[in-house]
Amino acid sequence: MTTDSVYSANKSASGRTANNIAFPLSYGSADLQGFKFIDTVCLNPLKYQSADGITDAVLKKNFCVKDFKYQAVMESKGLEGCDGILGLSPKDYGTHSILPMLKRTGLVDRLIISFSNAFHKSTFKAKFYEDQQSYMTFGGFNETQIVGGFNGLFSMPLAEKALNP
């Protein structure tokens, strides 16, 4: 855990390497170097100067997952200004998957992430919508954003493989 707004595995008080084997990783056009790492990952930032005041209740309130395994990036070329990549797949890869870990620990009810994109305040449509900021919701969705609320949701069959390569 680190109190900085940009994550640095080297500054984390609770993190540790899972092994000392460096790995290369390509992500799109970016080339990355790092190590397998284990740390406490929180969706809400913690505002503590030391680990002394961080209780299990604080971790739960801030949607934290203990002993989360991931690949900590130490060097990057092509992702300047980015402190890492957090996969949001609902597929369960064990302790490498944030969404299933949140569900397993009881922090979310469903393997869902929803996004609400606000209109920029200078656009004509902005004055017709309550939400002035974009946000994402882990484990559910904001029913007020859906015409007809929950009943406004519906399922559609997936496109055939030829249409969805």
C-alpha cells in the first residue's frame, strides 16, 4: 500500500515480490519490464501516513483486496504517464483477477463493472443529465442511468463468429 496517487511497487509498505525473476511484457505498442508482485490493492485511495491506522474495516470500506498478485511494472517504454494496467475481466484467474477477488471477499455481489459517461459541461445535452462526472461502478450498476430502471435491461444473443471475429 502506498499513499501516493501514482502507484509505485517500490514505495509500498505492504507489497512484496512473488519471485525475483524479471519478466518482459508487451502491451500493444508498449514494452514493459517488471516482477510478479503481491500487495493490497484498493479501489478507493487510502489517506493514511502509516499502516498503523489501517484496520480490516478500513480495508473493506475502501474496497481493498489483500494479497493480490499482479505484474508490477518497473520500466516502461510506450506507456509514459501510466503507472500500470489493471485487468477488469470477470474471468477468474485465481488471485490475479480483481473482480472475482472482490466477489470472493464479499465486497461486490456480481461480476459486473458498469460505466457512466457524462456529457462535457459545455455541451447542449449536459443540462439534461444529473451526473456531471463520468464514473464506474464495481459489482453493479446505477439503475437511474437506465431507461426503465432494472426492467430496462435486456439480453441480446451474441453475434455469430463470422460477424464477431
